[in-house]
Amino acid sequence: MVQRRMPRGHVVKIAVVIPYYQRRPGILARALRAVAAQEVDAQLDVIIVDDGSPVPARDEVAQLSAAERSPVRIVEQKNGGPAAARNTALDQVSPDTELVAFLDSDDTWEPEHLANALRALSAGYDLYFADFYQLNQTVSAFERAGKIEPARHALLPGERHLHVYQADMQSQILGGNVIGTSTVVYRFRSFRTLRFREEFVYAGEDYLFWLDLSRMTDRIAFSSAREVVYRDGVNVFAGSGWGTEKSLIRLHYEMKYKKAIARLYPLTERQVKENREAVLALRRSFVADVLHRVAHRKPFLDVMWKQLRIDVRSVLYFIPLAIGLMLRRERSA
């Protein structure tokens, strides 16, 4: 494979894509200050897509200094979810842009993040990601999940934390994804038409993007350094535990993602088996959540109709699960 090295002395243009929807002020301004603090020799083009945010992006940008504001532009649209917002930003990327970096509005980069990514991608790689801290965690995502061992991946020449990814990325994503969206930088110039699948509004759209990209290239590098911190903000998964308002919609979109995997990608026998087991578990959880809502007189019909369009078999689980729940209640009474 031909390596795509960048010429010496060339100033690279990096588009920073930020989908924005927040209910509290100050969150986007914090992220933008982290962008401005990047220690990188590159031209930045920061594209914020205000996705119908209750706190307008313009108010956030107004808090910044003139220097911090200078690379920022805002695109406003009706709320469509993170995938649609990122796609709008990608449509706005200028033709001379070489790299795209993703940053969610409630996350922050460490100052060396873009410089590390640029060194790796300048060595001929197409996709870069890094270790990070998840919300309210002091142990990094790589360590917590235990799904990637940096020592098993060769270091780039002269580097201490930058590695060549040397495994099967599809298996990595399906078996235990380690790619955090706000850590990703990729070679936009080589993959101009790649977009997020907007129908996956609240789950799986990022995984599908990584799967699509990893089928187009195997030149992937990553950093074992903790380069990103995930912080508090609007998140469909935060506060979406059992019986909450968000739990049913989360289960629906996770099911939609899992069923799409089997349709969109060639899977090994093991991956087919694991995916079927995941679909079955989600189906049971979805029906149990609906029954919980029925018992507590909570709304569910809107999501229920969406669920039946993607998984009619969910209906078959209502009677046995309902009987099982009633029997458990009788035994505990």
C-alpha cells in the first residue's frame, strides 16, 4: 500500500467538527478553549453545528477572546441528532482540508492531542485515535475496558506513545470498541464521501462510521496517552438506566444498531453468534422495560411502534415475560 506522507514544511489544514446541543451555558466555551490551547503547527477550521441547542452556540462563542474565536464558524440547523450534525459539518469542510478531527461539545482535548495525531497521520496513516478518560473516571478507557494492550502494537519510530494498530479493527469494534469519538482524527482528503448513518440517532452511528472507515483502510495508528477527557453535558446514555425516560429509546437504537451489523458487514461465525445473543438480550430488555412502563402507567407507544418496524419478534416476548413477572411477584408476596 502506498503511504500518504505529507511534505516537509507544509502547513496542514485540520477541520474540527463539533456537533452542539447543550442545556447549560459554558460547556461549548470550555471545549473551544481546549481547541485553542492545542500545541500544533496547523491551520484549524472549527465547524460548530448548532443542532437546535437550547443554549445557542453564538452565545458560547461570544465568551471567547478574539484569537480563540478566529478559526470558528457556526452552522445552525433544526435538531437532527449527532450523526446529522456531524454530516452537516463534513459537508462544510473546505476542499483544501486534509484532516478532520471530531470533538463532542462536552469533552476537552489535552494540549498535545492534535500534534500527536498530526505526527502519526503525517507518517502515512489514515485513522488515529487515543486513550481517554470517560465521565468522572480516574482510570483511562483503555485500562478500564481491557480490550486493547498497547504493548502488543509496535511503536512508531522515535515515539513513546504512538502505536501502529496491528489487529483486526472490525473484531475490535464488535468485541469491545476502544475508539472514543472525541479522540478521532482521520484523513478526510482520502475519504471525502464517507458520512455517518443518520438513521441511527442515539446509538451506533459512530461505531458504524469506524467500521466503514476500517474497511476502506488498514493504516491505523493510536496513542496510549490519555489525550481526551469526557465531561458532563447532554448525553442520551447518562441517566438512561432501568425504567428512566431515556431507557426505552436507548434500547431501541441499540437493537437497531445490532441488527444493522448483521446486514451491513460480513461477520465471522463467532461474530454472528455473539450478535444474535446481543439482539436476544436487547429484545428481552426492551419488552421488560415496556412492561415496567405499563405497570407504572408511563408512556411507551411511540417507541414501541418504532421497535416493531425493526424487530417484530419483540411482540412474541410479551406474553412469556409478562407471565414470568407475575409469577415472581406472587412468589415474593
